[in-house]
Amino acid sequence: MKQKIRKIRWLIAHQPQHLFVRTAKAFSDALNQHCAGELEVEILTYADYKKNYGEIPDLDILDPNYPDPEIKINKGIDAFWKALFDSQIEMSQIQVGIVGMLHPDFHALDLPFMFDDHDHVSEVLEGPIGQQMCATLGQKSGVTGLGFTYSGGYRVIGSNKPIVNIEDLKGLRIVTQNNLTLGTTIESMGGKAITIAPRLWQKQDVLNNVGDAIETTYLRFHGKHVLKTQHSMFMTTILVSNKFWNTLTEKQQWAFRDAALVASRMEREWSVADGDKFEQDAVKNGITIVDISEKDRLTLKKKSQLTYFKCKGLFTPGLVVNMRTRH
């Protein structure tokens, strides 16, 4: 009797959705190299899920067009985790700042000036530290981490008004993802940090009515001016439901990890290429990019140490030092 192919529902739970579809496709292609005829990945946007299944109405709240960000982050995220924990969806990919709700160590990946360059990122994410974080996540929650991708790569500061140095940040209302990424640093410099992470999933017209500038990545920016600070990485984690994971054979679990490694490396390369293209097309698109000076970079880095001090007890002892240490 022919073996029935098991379908794996991968919900694209991160914006912009079209970018993360390509990661899921890369994972699917890599998995097929090992498990063709056994497992098949079904890639679902929110609209796809609603059309094909619709089992969890509250997932609609996470749609980028849903109007209320407070309901989005509370009720919507709760529904998302429940769907993964119960294996109503088998896989997804979501930003590390939200995974940190389940395992605080993931917040360390958002810290300012944690990583020196992309090689440093790969060393941490693909080495023992990243592997241990993913495994511990599985022990603490209903999902296991399989790998890490970028969500645009390095963060920058964007505005509709020119910002050419860190002095220009003083007195500004700056929308930040959270206090760990840049919020605490901004406050220490005389700016006002507005942490409204849920609204970053919507159109970034928040600049027009909420803040004067925004912490973002190139691919999410809709303004005219960028201060290229590269102070923090915007990342996501590929997640698999433990209930589903535990039904896989040892060979299949190995195939999943290998496929996640292949897909995550490809996505990080694509994200860097996307950033390069954004810079190449900036003048044509009417966007001004100013590189932060070395003096300002060192000042910003020094100010960011307050963030490290404030979150000292949040992480596993020794984690931050080990992440910062190059091997």
C-alpha cells in the first residue's frame, strides 16, 4: 500500500509575508531532498489559512490589516501560540522578540551592538549557543526552534526629516520595537522612545502621527531619510510544534534540522542582497542614507551599555558574554 503523505501546515506569521514565503519554499525544497513522498509542506498566509481551514478565528487578528494593535498583540498572539502548541499548525516563523515571551534568552539576540558582523551572527546562531537556545525553548514551551533567519537584517533609524548624526535624535519621539533594541538607549540620550511593536506589523505610517523617527529595517521603511546605525539585528526563528515534532522519526527530525539550516542560510543571504539593492536604488527612489560616523557609533554603543545593565538578570548566566565572544 502506498504511504500517505503527511501535510505540514506552515503559517506565514510575519510581515511582510511575501518575503517569508520564500524561506518556507526553500525549507520545503530542502526537506524534499530527504523526505519526498513522506512529508509535504503547505505554505499558508493568513488569507490562505482562513480559506483552507479557518479553524482558529482569532488568527485573523494577526492579519496586517487588522485595525486594533492592542487586541492584535494580546488575543492574536495567544491564538497563534495555542495553534502551534496544539499542532493545529505544525510550523511557523516569528520574530525573536516575540519568541522571547516563551524563553527570555531569545531577547538577547535583539540587544544593541551584540553582533560585529554577519559572520558573527552565523557563528552564534548555528553554533552551540543557537542550538541550545532552540532546544531549551522546546523544553520550556510547546514549540522547538529549528533555525534563525533575518527579518531584514540590521536595524536602522528612519524618518521623514533628515537625521545625520545622533545629536539629531535628541528630543525626538522615536518608535522602537522594544526597550532592549534601542528604547533604553534613546531615553538615555534625551529622546523619547515609544515602544509599539504590534503596530510595526501594519503600514509604517506611524511616522505621520505617532513618532518623529522609527527603528526599522530597509525593507520595512516608507520614509525619505535613513541614519544607518546598524545597531541591532532583526531576526526570526523557525518553529515547529512539539506535538508534531514528537511524531517524527529520528531520520525525519534530522531532515527538518538540515532543511532549516539550508533555508536559514539562504534567507540571510537574500536579506543582505535585498539591503544592498535598497542602497543601490536609494537615490533613484528619493531616499537619503547617511552612515553613522565612527565617533557617533562609539557613543551610541557606550550609551547602549545601560540596556545590558538593566536586563542583566533576564538571561541565562553567561549567555551575553558567550554571545559576544568570538571563536
